[in-house]
Amino acid sequence: GQNIDQPTEMTATEGAIVQINCTYQTSGFNGLFWYQQHAGEAPTFLSYNVLDGLEEKGRFSSFLSRSKGYSYLLLKELQMKDSASYLCAVRGLNTDKLIFGTGTRLQVFP
Amino acid sequence: DGGITQSPKYLFRKEGQNVTLSCEQNLNHDAMYWYRQDPGQGLRLIYYSQIVNDFQKGDIAEGYSVSREKKESFPLTVTSAQKNPTAFYLCASSIVGGGGNQPQHFGDGTRLSIL
């Protein structure tokens, strides 16, 4: 079967660092995407990993370990506007389709 | 500006009624997708299309229908056979076979409710 797991909710303080984990079990793997979605809005693309290691993009970084079926999204210097849901999605082999996790709702407090 | 436009933003359906959600893109993408989003369940794929005049069922196609007569347009009809249509519907598009870091791009969604 295919399964993607993320924590349902997380909270953090403005200025802090938070790590959102994603574990996956899929029949094939050809990349992992992270999206940000504010309530009632469109998901927006944050990052992509296909090889093991860390990809850094400003305050956001994403890590992948293919052997462990594991990724995390790291958010630094948290701001109130980072309060949103963060969606982990995996693309299988020979397809453009994505399988999405249930998303992690992050609340940032002052 | 290129993007994906969904309309309407809010839609209400009466019992026994079919309703159609619009999705238009000017990104020149070949692939288009429809997802349903329910609280606590993430995005689930309803239908997708990789080329004009062709489309495939996703994981939850029952009670829905689509058409792809133009590259830019991929309307979704929620039929009366869909007994629980209340959800947030998202349309997306992407390059076909682009691989790499080409993401799916999403519209702003349509929220459908039953009257």
C-alpha cells in the first residue's frame, strides 16, 4: 500500500525553529514535495527533494533520506505568517501524480 | 500573469442537482488534476488528464465526471450520485513528464456545500 504520515498539529513561538516530519511508504519514488497552504487558499510550492540530503531555500530547508522513507521541513526564524498547513507529497515512478499526506497544521504564537 | 483560475469560489448544491466547477489555466500545461480536500484527510485525487480529450479516474472518481475539450480547461461536474459532496475542491496543473522539480500549481479552490 501507499502511505504518507505527518503530525496533525504543531505549535511554535515566533522567532523559533520548527521541524515538520514526513514518513512515506510508496510503491515507487521519484521526488518529494512540500507545499504551504493557508486556510481556504491554494497550496503553494515550497521545496522539492529527490536525492538524499538537505535543500536550503531562505528560512525554509527540506531534508530527505530515501533509505528511511523520511523527510522533514525545517522552518527558521518563525513569523506569524508561517501559521498554515504544510503538506508533504510524493511522486511515484513514471507518473506525474502526487500522493499527499494529511498535512500538518502549524500555529505560531507571539 | 500565468495561473489557474477556479470559479465560483463558493457553490451550493440542492439535492438531486448536478453542479459544474470551472478550472482554467494559462500556464500551457498539458496535465490537469482535480482534488477533493476534507478536514483531516489531505488531498485526494478525483480525476486527472494528461492530454486533450483524454482523462483517467483517480482514487475517488465515483459521483464525479470531467471533460477535457481544450488544453486550458478541465471542468468538474459533481453529480447527484455523489452523496457527500461538501468539501473544498482544488484544481491543479503541471508539465507532463517534466520530472525533476516541476511542481503542480494550484487554483484558489471552490468550496461546495449542500443546501
